[in-house]
Amino acid sequence: MFVFGDDFVDNGNVPNIVGEKTSRQWSYPYGSYRSSNWSGAPVPTGRFSNYRMQSDFIARMLGLAEAPPAYELTSDQSCDSSGMTFAVGGAGVFKVTSTAKKVPTLAAQVQAFKRLVNDDVISTRQLHHSVALIAISGNDYMSGSEANNVFYSSFDDVSSTYSGIQIKPSINISISTLLINFSWMQLDTYIGNVATEILDNVAQLQMLGVRKVLVNNLHPIGCMPSQTSSNNYTTCDLLGNYGASVHNKYLNQMIGERDNVHILDLYSAFTDIVNHAPGEGSDRSKDFKRKLTPCCESSYEGGYCGERSSSGKHLYDLCDNPDKRFYWDEAHPTHAGWEAVMEALEQPLMEFLDQDYVP
């Protein structure tokens, strides 16, 4: 299994820099999940959740214990028998930066994979039985936390506009505030280019020998707590969700009928839990309370889950029962949230994996 994308599936590629928001996943309460089936002490593992995330659940479906190890935590010139995770928190399909380091694009992650294939670090046998997951979760549609970081200033030259924009794994600016500055034609053009870049990387992986490719569509980004906090976590941001639906339309048009590729419908799975009509929704939606409210929330505006003062005081509030919350922090699901989402997606995913490879 080979994993590409962003913070939905990063399990340790973002460096652990003390005091950095982009490194918060290395500190408590990240990784703090407890259950009667697990007696060990909770340990943060670089995942943006309280325990498991999407790639871990897919790995279990494939017979693995968890998602393959992170590229940055793997010895040079080696690849675990389970595969490798190239995904980096905060990444998009276009060039972005974080406060800690430049974040590799999806294409850069695929190029790292290509180098390992060309150097025979990843064997032909591994490729012959491989499944790749691409998780692009919306960082291309968000700015950094500073209000004066403009989304994008021009769409005249798509190839040259995506540099120097600060994007972090989570934000506190309304997506509507960013998107409303652009005409629908500009927005449509930009979203189309994001989807095209995903297609190009799917094609590259297939050319390198990956047998089956799973691609996330875009979840309802307007329902993230970072977007609903302004209305006290009561309603989703309509424009943000509209942008996600346009993204998914393009994605379906471009790769929906492509051989050996399966789109994981995160949009529907998330919506059936957190944004369904009264009396509707999935059976698992009943398991969650205050569905748009994060379990872990900063105690002051502009802060983040896991933040501490210089004296060690917690600057965040933590809910009593994370299993009853869908969202862990301002952008990412809890272990229970991911479990419910992947339960909804498991049957079509396994049916796809059971299909014969089409040469």
C-alpha cells in the first residue's frame, strides 16, 4: 500500500518541532484514544487524530495492522513490506508552504515514489500487488491563518500562480470569505485545474506499475469546525460545500470511468453523518453528538488543539467522550469518525479491490 496526499493520511512525515502549530499532532492529546481493548499508554504518532485515521482503516481492510510507515521515518534505501506513506500534512496539488518547511506537492510525493521504484527500493513484486491511496482534502482551497493571505490573485497563468502561499493543515478563515472574491468562471477554472493535477498523478502512478488506485473525492469542507465556529457550530458553510461539489464533479468526469481507479465518496459519507436532513442520515450518524463541534478546541481565538503555555498549561478544551464526536479538531475526524466513514465506504471499496486488474 502506498499513500499520497495530506493531513488526512499523514502518519509522521511532518517534522516534530516543539511549539509549532503544524507539529501539534506529535503532542497530547493527539493519539490519546483509549479503549477496553487497548491497555497501553496513548502515544502521539504524528497522525492528525486521536488514534487511527483513514489510511489505517484501509490498511486493515487489506490485512495490514496499520498504514505503512512514513517516508521521513524510514531508513534510506528501504521500503517496508507493507509499503510507504508519502503524504504530508498541509500538502495540496500545487506548491504551498508551512511555517516549518516547504510542503511537497502531490506530484513531488509521486516523484519520491518514482525514485524508489527506479532505484529498485520498491520491488516489481510490491508494485504487482500494490494499492495506492490519494487523499487531497482541500488545502488547495484554503489560505493560511493570516487574514491578509489572499487565496490566489490571478488565474491568467495557472502554472505560475501557485507559489509562496502559506497553507497549513487547518485554518480559521471562512472559505466563503476567500472564494467570494472570485467570479464563478475563475473558481470553476481553478477547481478544474486541481482535478486535472490529481488525474495526472493517478496516470503517473499507473505508468509506474501501481495496480489499483483509490482517490478520495472532497469531503464537505464547509462543515469543518474551522468553517462552522463563526455560527457556534450550528450550520455548514454552503459556499464551501458548493466548491467541494464542483471539485467532485470534475473528479468524477476525469477519472470516474478510468480502469483500475476507484473514487472514495467521502463527500456522501461525511454528509450522511454531519449534514443530513432531519430524519435521514446513516445509522452511524446517531452515534455522534454535536456533530459539527470538535472534541479538542482552543480555549482562545487563534489557538489550536494541543497548545500549551510556556508554563505547561493546556490552552485547549477536550471533550469528555471523543467517541461521541465526529470531528477531533478544527479539520480532522476522530478515530470514531473515521471508523464510521470507512464502514460506509468499505463494501464498494472491497468490491473494487476484488475486481480483476484491467491491463
